[in-house]
Amino acid sequence: MKARLPIDARWLPSHWPADAAGRKNMALLMQLRWIAIAGQVATILIVHYGMGIRLPLFPMLVVPCIAIAVNLGSLSILRRRSDISHAELFVALLFDVLALTSQLYLSGGATNPFISLYLVQVALGAVLLHRWSVWGIVVISALCAAALALFYRPLDLSDALEGRLFDLHIVGTWICFTMIAVLLVLFMTRISRNLQDREAYLAQLRQQAAEEEHIVRMGLLASGAAHELGTPLAQLAVVLGDWRHMPEIKTHPALAEEVGEMQAAVTRCKTILSGILMSAGEARGEAPQITNVRDFIDGIARDWRAANPGMPLRCDYGPHDYPRIIADPVIRQAIVNLLDNAREAGATYIDLLVGRDSQSLNIAVRDNGKGFSADMLGDFGKPYRSSKGRQGGGLGLFLVVNVVRKLGGNVSASNGADGGAMILLRLPLGNVAVEEETAHG
């Protein structure tokens, strides 16, 4: 049995997917560190054993071992975290600066041509960090480079290399330049892509916020209109009730029938307005109904058939066990909007398909109309994108998409192989179900 959620909790803003740019950039720094570890170990062994330059092997190999431990620790953090802060990126770059300083101190200090590798850390900081952090990396790198000009362990050259120090420096400078160029191209390109993905994600959030603001404005307008229309409809209902008891009307069957039809139309209008107010949270004394999926869908279909006589509507349920759900009027209205759209698109029959999986309740509306154009599928769910060509149209699908999204679900649209359109609503059971059954059927 699942704990019941308060009704209002389902309307809290859903958790946005975490902005993963920081996490991706930390992963890139870890990759760069693995490359640095491999390069340092290979260089130390080649220089010491291949070139005969005697290096302090133990302390110089300790630094890569520490870097390996840091990378493994960072990997365990990445597996548990969805995002990495700028402060953590700053600490990671600072560790790389200090590790490079340690290796340079043990291998000639500022005379070592690989001192230019500081530029890689500075360039990465300029892209990844805030202004104060970037200048922090710049200052620390500059101080470390200055200290290496005064304090370092000189290289212990063999007799054969004693007079060729300048040549070795030129070769080392060329190797260092090549390494910096390759690393900057590889990693800057990937980091820039991560930042572009983040900007696209933020733009999507801004668009979603604008759409929700649009919905709020329309909701206020609809709520105000419902309040304003309530009074004249009530007066009209009273007048029609009086007319129906007048002798002139009672003795005229045709007029009595027309007055009855007018009363039915007024009653339907009042029901629609009550639904609008209930969806806006302004209905008084209305407790949320708890029902099962079949009764909920059958009730929607029954009411829609009554309002649209002559239009075939078939309900098809998958072979599942369905949980009890909260009969939310906004879900009902979303489904009715889809049925109305299918009818207006020229369909001659409509199927209302219901199914479920372990995570969601799936409701699809399928018709045999003309389907969606490629442009409509590309702009599906955007306001004022209508296949009917009416000015101001397209709000129905826009509202459906945003209502379902507010419930934590999603809406997808497609065209059938034999023509017609299908719109699928996926509603998370955790947000609409009162209880989650253990058997899924």
C-alpha cells in the first residue's frame, strides 16, 4: 500500500532535471588527469632509464599515485551526485596545479620546459570557473612558477648530456607545445559542448516558465469569466423554470420541448463553469473523488457521447489490474479536449485506449482523421499552433501538454500507419494513484 499524497502536493513544481554541465566537466578533468598520470609515469621512466638523467623516482612516482587516489575518490562522488559545484571544480584544478608544481620541483624547476603546462590549467579555469576562481588559479599558478625559479632540485645529468642541455630544452619545449595544443583542442571542444548543452537546457526552462505564466493568465481569465457568467446563467435557469410552468407553454408541446432543450443547455453550461472553477481550486465543498480507472474513463466517455451523439467512441482497456486514482477534473478536461480535437479534425470514429506499466497510467486518443502535418508534430504542444487554421486556435493541445507536465507526466503525438492521429498521455502512478498494487497484470 502506498502512502497517500495530499492533493495539493501533486501541483507543486516538479523537480527539474539537474544541470549536469558541472558533472560532465568534472568527468573531463578526471580524464585529463588520467592522461597526465600516464604521461608523467612514461616520461619519468623514459628520462630516468632511457636518457640516463637520474631522477628521484620514489617521490616523483608518489605524485601520480596520489592523483590516482584523487581520481578514484572523484569517481565515487560522481556516481552519487547529479551535479558538481564551481568550488569543487576549483579545488580539482588547484590540485592539478599543485601536483604539476611538485613534479617540476623534483625535475629542474623553471628550467624544465614542461613548466608551460600551467597554461592548460589556466585555460580550463577560464572556461569552467567564475571570475574570482579563474584569477585564483592564475595567481596560484604564477606564484608556483615564480617559486620554481628559486627553489627546485637541479637535474642530475650524465656526462654525455652535460653539454647538450639547450638542445634537450628545445626538444622538450616542442613536445610541451604539442601536448598543450592537442589537449586544449580536445578538451576545450568538449567543455564548450557541455556549456552549450547547459545554455540550451536553461533556454528550455525559460520557455517552460513563459508557457506556465501564459497558463496562469488564461486560468485567471477563465476563472473570472466563470464567475461573471454564473449569475446570468442562474437567472436564465430561473426564468426557464417559470416559463415551463406557464399555461401558454404547457399547452404547446413544441414550445415545451424547446424550453426543455434550453434548460438542458443551461444546465450543461453551469456544469462546465463548475468544472472550470473546480480546476482553478475555487469550488466550495467539493471533496476529491476516489475511483477506479475504468469508472473514471467510462464516465468521461458516457458524458462525451451524450454531448456528441452520432460520433462512435470506443473504450479499450489493456489486460491489467488498475489502481484506484484521484478523479481529478483537470485530467478529465484534458481527455475531453483531445476527444473534441479528434472530432473537429474530421474523424468518423475515435478510440480511447487505456493501459499501464510499472510507472505510469497510459491513456491514448486515436482517430481516423487526417492526422498531424510534419510542422504540427514539430510544434506539438506549443500555443497557437493549430491544424484547423483558426485564429487563436491550438490552445487545447497546449493546455493538455502543460496539465500533464504539471502532474509529472508527458504527452506524445504521432500519426498512424493507416492514417489518423494518436495522442498518448503518460501519467505517473505515483502522482495520480491512491494506492500502488503489487500485481501489475
